[in-house]
Amino acid sequence: MSVELLSPIPGKVMKVFVKAGETVNEDDEVMRIESMKMENPIYAPASGKITEVLVKENDEVETDDLLLVIED
């Protein structure tokens, strides 16, 4: 089963800490999004293997944009 991570806030992707093929644990920080001049950590919603990372650093995202997909 795959789990989609959607952006909880609008903003700019400051840092992406993972790439496709890597394994993450639930609550690992996978990226940071700057919103309203604050850097907000974004955490993995589940443990598993990253199958897709759909954003890169400096991308602008809106609330509910798909950021990455994890296969558990």
C-alpha cells in the first residue's frame, strides 16, 4: 500500500532530505517548507520506501500538493 504525503501548508520547499529508493521511518523529517518566514519541518506519515519525490528545492507548493509517495 502506498501513502501520499500532501503539503500541510503553502510555501517554498527549502530542503529535501530524501530521494526515491531511500527507506524512512514514520516521523522522520523528509523536507522543510518555508511559510510566512518560518521553516516548517515536514515528517514522513508512515515507514517505508520512498517511491517518488515530486518536488525539489525552491519549488513553490500549495496546501494539499503531493510532495512524495511512500510504499510500505
